[in-house]
Amino acid sequence: MTVNGRDESVRPLVDDNSVGMGTGTLAQGPPHAHLTLPSNTSRSQGATATLTSMSLIVSSFAGAARAVRDTIAQVPHDAWDSPGLGEWSVRDLVGHTSRSLVTVIDYLARPVAEEVVPSAPAYFTAISAGTFDAAAVTARGRQAGRDLGEDPASRFHALVDEAVRVAEGTDPDLVVHTIVGGMRVAAYLPTRTFELCVHGLDIAAATGVPVDLPPRAVEEASALAAVTAAQRGLGPDLLLAMTGRRGLPPGFSVV
């Protein structure tokens, strides 16, 4: 259904407080913190490769966050109450997007003993196996928008600075709390990059202010979406669409 020129069938990505876990089996995927190395690779070479991988993961997250920040800084003052996404205003949408920063700041300070979810694709598979309360997600988006205060762009800017600082200073192998269970930091951060990229595009569409997402962040988010689709049995549909053989089925989504 289209309302005020916007497709109201598009739903927001679920946030980190939106699901109750079901009993589905988590799809297994390689943790982003580790790389498969040749058998003759030295221990020091392996450590270097792991650190390089984490550096790229943090760089993608930071780049996506800063790109969205720069777009939000250009939102006109009279646009904040305009339609954003679905039932959300632009302020609500930006508030929901800020959750991708708030959760990094919060969760990375909450280590846990057990790793439950081994990878970023497994995170979204776990989310999809839970219960989705659309009304609750909408309400939290609105509250998050209100929490941005009188100057939402400045508040978002401050959250970006804090989240990047925390991500850069946290051990990538640390297992931390998430809504779907314990995850290593290196596996969790790509889920935040994904949400920042998608919602950055949502904000650009709603406001007419372009977002200049870093190519690597877009590549990482797109690859994550493709792997998640495949692990949920949606890979054939995606492959056929990406090779021009047919369109995606109505309502297709990996989240």
C-alpha cells in the first residue's frame, strides 16, 4: 500500500530488543574474527591476518556510521516530522538507526561467558527464528527519536564518536551480550554495519539528502545479506534475481 507516495509495505529492520527466541537451530557460519589459513602459515602470520580482518571490520563500521552521520547533519529543520519509513517520521527513523550505535556502546561493555551465536549471518537467522513484534519495534523507534532531544543531528554525531571509540578499543575476541545470546565482538559489529547501511539508504530516500556509504561497508553488508539468505534457504531466489533470470518474490527479505 502506498501512503503519501511511500510504500507502507516496507518494514523497518528489527532492532536488538524486538525478538523472543524461538527453538530454531542457528545456522553455522565462520566467525568474522577468524580466517582459514594454509597449514604452513606461522602463528604470527595468523595473528596478523586476524588483526587485519578486525581492523577492516571496525573500519567498515566506522565508515558507515560517519557516512550516515554526515547525511543526518544535512537534514532540513522542517523535515524531521516528515514521513520516514512505514509509520515512522524521519526523527523516528533516525532514532531507530541510532540503536545501531547505542547497542555497540552498551553491549561491548557487557561481557558474557558463553558464545551462543558464532557469526553475523547466524545472528540474523536467530532473529528470524524469533517472534517479531512490529508494534513494539515501531514504539521503540519513536522513543529513540524522542531520546535524541532538541538537536537530533548533534546527538547522533556524539553517539557515532562514542560507538567508534568503543569498537576500536575492544578486544575482537571478547564475547558480549546480545539479544540473541553471546557473540564475539568481531561477529557482532558487521550486523551494526549492515543496519547502518540499510537505514542510511532509508534516511536518504526519506529526506532527499544523499548518503555516501563507503564501498567496503556496502560490500560487507551485501555479502552478509547474501550469506544470510542462503543460510535461510533463500539463496536460489537471490541467485536467479541477481543474474537477471527473474525478479525476487513479493515480500522477499533476509531480515
